[in-house]
Amino acid sequence: LVTVTNATLVFISVYPAGGTVAVGQSMPLVPTGTFSDGTAWDLSADATWTSSDRRIATMSGGLVVGVSPGTASITVSSGAVSTVVTVTVTAT
């Protein structure tokens, strides 16, 4: 049995909610969407990722990759909903 609802995405949370990664290393970020009907779903397949500074950290799928020491804001979006987490990149 499949139930179809008209639930809309209202919030995205990310696990972990930021963190630290070394230069040349990667860390997975998992986005979960909370919908208007109270359900929550993994948005990994649908999320769009952007980095505030690609010289510090880049995104490859759901992996944040450390490029050089510093701090970058990582934005995950799905439709009109987005959230931001902060990632610190340390020297190796």
C-alpha cells in the first residue's frame, strides 16, 4: 500500500552539523528533509551542495573535501529550502 500526500519540504538538517576535515581528506554530510506532514526523508539523492569558498573546501556529491586551511560555509538546497553548515579545514 502506497499513500501519497501533498507534503512540502519545510526544513533541512545536516549530519554532522558542520565539523573539521583535514586538507586532502573528505567527510560525508547527510541531509535530511523534514516535511509539512511531520515525516523526514534522506535528501542525499536530491540535494544541491555549494561551498562559500572553493579554495578552502569543495563538495563532491555529499562529501566535503578539504582543499586548504580555513573555514567555509556549505549550503545544501532542495527546491526553495536550504540550510548552511560551517566546515573548518585544518592542515594535514
